[in-house]
Amino acid sequence: MNTRNIIIRCLVLLMLISATTTIFMACASTSTKESTGEYVDDSVITTKVKSLLANDAFFKSFKISVETYKGTVQLSGFVDSQKAVDKAGEIAGSVKGVKNVKNNLIVK
């Protein structure tokens, strides 16, 4: 009976280790998938950039899309001048945590 209890405890311990490892691997970053922390950070960056653009009177009439992946902000949409393209890029780059800005805004 004592040997049986030891075997059962070892199996339970192995199951717990396996489950814990799976949880940690699910939260890890890969080249094609963000970690949970990176996803949260990118969401915060996106929100800050959108807020700054929305609160700038210069950009009120434009619909600019903002997406962030691993610290790289992508701006897309249409604006009416190169000045607007440059200013939007500067605003996005000024946000803490932004590593790079892909400015895909198009002058119409």
C-alpha cells in the first residue's frame, strides 16, 4: 500500500509540473505570437496613440487606423497633406514604448 501511495503522488506531481509548463509556454512570445504582457503593452500603446490623434484638432477630420504589434505602431488611412503624415508619425513615435512607426498614411 505504501508503494502505491508513492506512485500516485509522483504521478500527481508530474501532472502538476506538466500543467504548469503548459501554462507558462502559452504565455511565452514567439516570432508570430505575442506574449500576454506584450499584448497588454501593445494595447496600451495603441490606446495612447489613438487618444493623442483624436485630441489633436488637426486630425479631427481624418480617420486614422492604429495597430501595434511588439512595439511597432502601424498608421493607415487617408490624410490631405504630407504635413499630416509627418505629424501623425511624430505623435505615434512620441508614445512611451513605441520601438518603430510604420507610417502607411496616404495623401489623397
